[in-house]
Amino acid sequence: MTTADKHPLAKPLPRPESKGLTAPYWEAARRHELVCQRCTHCANWIFYPREQCPICFSTRLEWAPVSGNGRLFAFTIVHQPAHPGFQPDAPYAYAIVQLDEGVRMPTNIVDCPLDEIHVDMAVTAAFDDVSPEWTLVKFRPA
């Protein structure tokens, strides 16, 4: 038995503060789909999940599929992770991606040499099944 077999999840898993509010996002990610909230009143796309639109304050929000395509807005290369569970992955790219729909999402850039990552590069969603319950949305070059 390897160390990975004894401790398969050394990293902290997502812990939503409001499971009901974010459940559609996590369920879609598990299906390898990306969804975001959209205000049915003003048509604003919303991320992170909220109970009301930050533009018009309407509570008429729906979950809808998004393209999963976007551009790298900002990034940093993490050499010293804040949590020891991420140390085996260091260095890695922590990033903000702006989807074509306009929302910005915190994420990781994967499947790309770190020295080739640059602001404004085209990216597309990738799904990392970290456990049977959790799939993380990451991005790779398009």
C-alpha cells in the first residue's frame, strides 16, 4: 500500500458555506459541465453563487450552462502553498479566468508549462475529479 492509498485526499476539499445555494454548480461540475447563475431580470451572469443579483438586486436567478471558454485575466505561480496538502503540486498556477460570458472565476491553469502561461491566453474548462463527491473546475489552454 502506497502513501497515496493510505491518505488519498491530503488536500482540503471544498466546503460550501451554503450547500443549497451552490449545489447546482457542484452537481454540474461532477457531470463535467460548467454552469453559472444568470439573473432573469437584467440578464447579468453571476459568479460566485449568490442569493440576489449584484447589479439589479433581483432574486430571480437561474442556473444556466456557460461555454467554459475564456481568457486568462490574472495569475500567479505558487511556490509556497498556504496548506501543506498542496506542497506536492508546487509550483502551480493560481489564476483568475474571465469567461466569454463575462464572469471571473478563481481557478488553476493545468496542462501548460508554467513559463508559457500569460495574461490574455485563451483557455477552456477542464474537470478534475478529486473524489467521488467533488470535481473541481480548472482551465487549460484552448
